[in-house]
Amino acid sequence: MSSIHLRHCSTMPMSRVCLRRRLSSFSNCTSPPSPTWSPHAAFAAATERVRGGTLSPQDAHHLFDELFRQATPVPERSLDGFLAALGRAMPSEACRDGPSLALTLFNRVCREEAGMRVAPPTIFTYGILMNCCCRMGRPDLGLAYFGRILRAGLKANQIAANTVIKCLCCAKHSDEAVNMLLHRMSDLGCVPDAFSYNTVLKSLCEDGRSLQALDLLLQMASKEGGACSPDMVAYSTVIHGFLKEGKVDKACNLFDEMMRQGVVPDVVTYSSIIDALCKAGAMYKAELFLWQMVDDGVRPDEVTYTSMIHGYSTLGRWKQVRKMFREMTSRGLIPDTVTWNSFMDSLCKHGRTKEAAEVFFSMAGKGSNIVSYTILLHGYANEGSFADMMSLFNSMKGGGIVANCKVFNILIGAYAKRGLIDEAMLILTEMRGQGLSPDVVTYSTLISAHWRMGKLTDAMDKFSQMVVGTGVQPDTVVYHSLVQFLCTHGDLVKAKELISEMMNKSIARPNTALFSSIMDSLCNEGRVIDAHHIFDLVIDIGEKPDISMFSTLIDGYCLVGEMDKACGVLDAMVSAGIEPNVITYSTLVSRYCKRGRIDDGLILFRQMLHKKVKPTTVTYETILNGLFRAGRTADAKKIFDEMIESGIMVSISTYNIILGGLCRNNCADEAIILFQKLRAMNVKFNITTLNTIINALYKVERREEANDLFAALPASGLVPNASTYGVMVQNLLKEGAVEEADSMFSSMEKSGCAPSSRLVNDVIRTLLEKGEIVKAGKYMSKVDEKSISLEASTSSLLLSLFSGNGKYREQLQLLPAKYQFFDGIS
């Protein structure tokens, strides 16, 4: 009701003539004032009652009834003091809303015939009323009062102008507030002060416009800003704005500028910067700020150290954590529950629940709360330490802590995530026994547990119980989980029903990212047809498949060798107005090359270039590898030249493909020359490069150079791997250097490199063919049927050499006992 009258007053101001007529009429009909009643004393007493929280709205109205009846004007300061006290009053049993009461009373002044004579408003009165409007959350009414000031011809002062700015900011009219600050204030004869600027700076930062706030701050610091220089509040406001927006670097730069201007930050500003740096993991920089803080004489508080402790804990730097605790206590600061809880939380997240428990029990009786229990319970739950978890849960009652829904959800989740549904249901029963109702998280946990176990019926039963039985409304997480499960298990009809239900309830339906994820999982399982059905479902529900979905389906068909269908999806993609990107083309090119259809791959590659899609290094490597494997060395060289000309980065893996391809196609000499050129260019090789060249050198009978290259590996900072040793062993055996090969194999085992099954079989066959039966037997004893087993060609060779009329029939006893079954086989 009061707001309606206020609007009427603000839009229909009283003219001075009308005011005189009303005052004249009032003077003729009012009874003479009581000599014992003093407006000053009455309002002073009422003001004290407001401050004491004992003045009721009825008392205030009685006061104004008496004021109007006595017709004795109340002094301006008495009236303004009373209204200001109401505006600042905290809610109490006597009066719940002081600011609203102040406006209601002033509304009476506007309505009553004697009002304007006994309580004439001043510029200060209107300033108080505008502040009341802001506190009520009705800054629009405050702006209406400002309009009244202008129409009444009252001269606005600094306080009124600042209050208008406050109203504009509260109304989220930041741009108008900036205009008022920089232009209109001067029109009103006022000069912006620190309060004016700080109010606008805070509003801009709260709107996420910290960069604009910085511009205003710099303008404030310049000559254009007048005599008002930025103070600590101004700088801190913008710094906090940057931190809130995640712009830590800008906040730090402004902090440095603040220091250069001689403005000393307080503990809150320092702690805010330190906290942001800790959350960003920039602990070195955070500690620098802490040292600077101490050097500047600003005493760190519990909040400062809690941030440091949390930052180091998050990174698992426990030594620095202990140092911070020591430093904190040495300054007389006692870690509070927030500090200990933060520390426990980090320990649990790093799997150090045992240490977290030690911290928890050291807190016993010193302030552990429901959050402390929740953190440790969550730690035990994640580790699957059910006995410790339930023991801690049972101890809560003894500690005077009442378990809430979140605690029970942790227990239910711990069992449900490990498939222990019966145990989870027992916890649910106990939860209900304590008067707590399951919430959406509880049901989401149970539904997810059932569908992970493949129990679709049970999952849907829980969903129905949730909606119908308890009235708990499913959220996006629940719906998405069920849609994902139904899609994965092929029940697209039910999935579509759930999506329609979501849309009817104005719940965000699953986006293409979720469907792409489902399709990707299906394609990786070889279920590309099911993935295509999901693709069709997306279209049915009115969504437009994106490039990720098309690419996933293309890759799925490629994986199962359906290249023609993959190309069909590519055509459909283009028809839908979605241009394939480098990933889409590279996927198809790669699959064509791997299936030996290099010409088809090249056609797509050229199409890619024609459509201005720039190939990546990987795309070129795929083509190069395919051409070399197809024996098309000349074509591969041309593609490599194109790669160089196009400016695509050539990596060491590219050179390894070229060197390996040349060697594979009997161009070992050419590969060696290229290697030497690359070495002269100081190209950094990896062990794969050296393995290829060592093998090439042996192939062209440059054994000494190969041995020298092998011996120089440690000096190059490279460590021989199993492939390196395999190259050396196989080539030494081919040259008949059996003892050297045997020694090299021993070096391989001593270095910790496990020989491959292929290498052991190669060695066995080579030794058998050379008649080295005893040595072959030694390698045959390494066969364990797990990591190393006999290949068919090795078994065939053994059979031909040792059975019937085999060449080494008489030396069968030299083989390990388990291979002497060849005796008697003809």
C-alpha cells in the first residue's frame, strides 16, 4: 500500500500555491498545541526506542498522530534522525522492517493535511528515504524520490548525489551510474568523492565488468578524476572483481600498481590475492605475496594461512603444509575447524585417508563438526573402507552430531558404486528410520547403480518410486543417466519417451555431446549399427547432429571395414551443410591406408586440399606411411616435398616414417644419407631413429659403423630399448657372430629390457639353422607360454629337424626335456 501512495506522490508533486492553501486551511481548523508536548523530545525518545528495538509500527503511527494533532513543527534534525534510525534498524520482534516503516510514515506526511507544515522534508530527508528504498530492494522508488527533489527545486548536495548513484547501482543501471558520476554530478554542482567512485566500481565488478572498472579507476587516478585519488577500498574492489572473474594476472598487476602508488593493502586484499593464487596452484607466487605481506607489517590471519595450507595440500606438498602450520601457530594463530577440514579434505583426495583420520581424531572435542565427519566419511567411502566408514558413522551420535541427508548419501553411494545394492538399501532404511527422506541425489545414486549392473527393470522401478511414490522430481543428472542406459541397451523407444518427458517439464534435454559419447562407446564395441540408430534418434527429437556425431559415425564404420558406408555418412554430412574438418578427413584417409586402399585415401586427401582444409602433420604421416607400405617410394617422396612446401611442421616421427620406409623398400643407402644430413642439421633423434639406421647400416654391410652408432647411444642421451637390442642380436646372428649375439642378449636382460616373443623365436630358428643346438636349447628354455611362446614356424622347424629322418635327430637329447616329445614322431 505504501508503495502505491509513494508513486502517487512522486508523479503528482504539490505546487507551492496548493501547499499555502492547505496550510492556511489547516491553521483555521486545528486545535491549539499542548504546551506540555515537545516534538523534539517525543522524536528523540522514539529514536532511542528504535535503536533499542522496542518501537512498534503502532507506536510510530501514534507518534505521527500526535504530531499532526498538535500541529507543532518537528525540528528537521529530530525528524531526519528518527527516519535514519528506522532506515538502519535491524529486524526485531517489535518492528520487522524499519526502512519500510520509514517510507510509510513519510507517505502519511504527504497525505495528511498538516503533514507538510509540521514535517517539511529537506534534502537530507529525501537522502534518508532513498537509502531506505535501497535497503528494501526498491531502488526504483529511490530514483522517484530524486525526481521529486528536482521538481521541488531543492539543491542536491553531495550525500544526495551519492545516494542516487547507490540507487542506480542497486537497480543494476551501472552505465547510468557511470554517467551520473562523470557528468551529471557536476551539473548538480557536486564533485565525485571516494564514496561515489567506490560505489560505481563495486557495481561494475559485481556485473562482471572489471575491465571497465579498471578504466574508471585509472581515470580516477588521473587529473580528469578530480581531487579524489583511488584509495585502498577502490583498488581492493577492482582486484576482487578480477579475482572473481578468474583474471588472477590482472589482479596481481593492479596490486603491484596499488603498491607503486603508495596505497597499502589490508589483510583482506592480501588474503584474497593469496587465496586466488593458491587455487590456481601458483604456490611460489602465493608465498612471495605472503612474505611481502609480512614485510609491509600486515599481519596474516587464519584465512591467509588456511588458503596457503589448502593450496599446498591440493598439490600434495605435505612438507610445506607442516611448515605453514608451524608458522601459523608461531604467530599465535590457532587453526580453526575450517583450516583442519580443508587439510583433511586434501588428504582424502590424495588417498591419505589414514592421515586424515589422525587429524580428525586429534580434533575431537576441539570443534569437529558435521563437515569434518562428512569429509572423512567420503574419504573412507572412496577407498572402500566400509568398516572404518560405518564405525565413524556410528560414532556421530556419541559426538552429538546428527547425520543429515548428505551423510546418508555418502554411505549409500559407497555401497552402490561397488554393486552392493543390498547394503545400500539397508542404509536407506536406516535413513528413513531417522526421519530423513531420500532426495534426488539418493535416487540418482541408486538408479545409476542398478543400470551399471545391467538391471534396467530395477532402475526404472526406482525412477517410478522416486516420481510417484515420494514426489521427488528427477533432475537433469537422473534423466541423462537413464537416457544413456536405455540408448546403450537399445531401448530407444523408452529413451525417446523420457526425452519427451524432460521437454514437457522444461528440463534441459540431453545435448549432442552426450549422444556423441554414447555413439563413441558403441562404435568402440563394434556396434556401429546401434550407434547409427542413436544418430537417427537425435534427428527424431529435433536436434541437429553436429560434426562430432558425424565424425564418430564415420570412424565407427571405418573400424568395422564398412568404408563405403563411412563415405555415405560423409556425403550426408556435406548435404546437411556441415563441412568436414581435418579430423573427419584424416580418419577416413587413415582407415583407407590401413586397409591398403591407398588410392582411395589419396583421392580423399586431394579433396581435402581442394576444400581448403589444411592437413596436419599426422595426416601427412598417414599418407607417407601408406605409400611406403605399398612400395610407392617415388609417390611418398613427392608427398613429402608437398608437405615441406606447405609449411607443415615436420616432426621426428615424420622422419622416422621416411627413414623406415626407405629401408623397407631397399633404399637403405638413401636412408643413411638422409640421416647424415639430418644429423648435420642438429635434428634431435629418438631411439626409433637410431634403431632404423643401425639396421640399415648392417643391411649394407657397414658393420663397424653400426656398432659405433650403438656404442654412442649413451653419449647421445638415448637408452637402448628392446627393439635396439633385437636389431643388434638378429644382425649379429645373420653374420654368424653367435657369441657376440649371445653376449648382446645377456646385456639386454641385465638392462631390464624384456625380450619379445618374436625375437626369441627368431634367435631359436637362426641358431637351429646354424646347427647351434645347445645354444638354441638355452633360448627354448625361456619359453613360458605366457609372454613368450613358440611360433608355428619355430615348431615346424623343430619338427623337420628332430623327428623321423630329421637332420639333427641324434641330437634331440640336447634340447630341454619338454621338447624331446619329437622322439618317435616320423
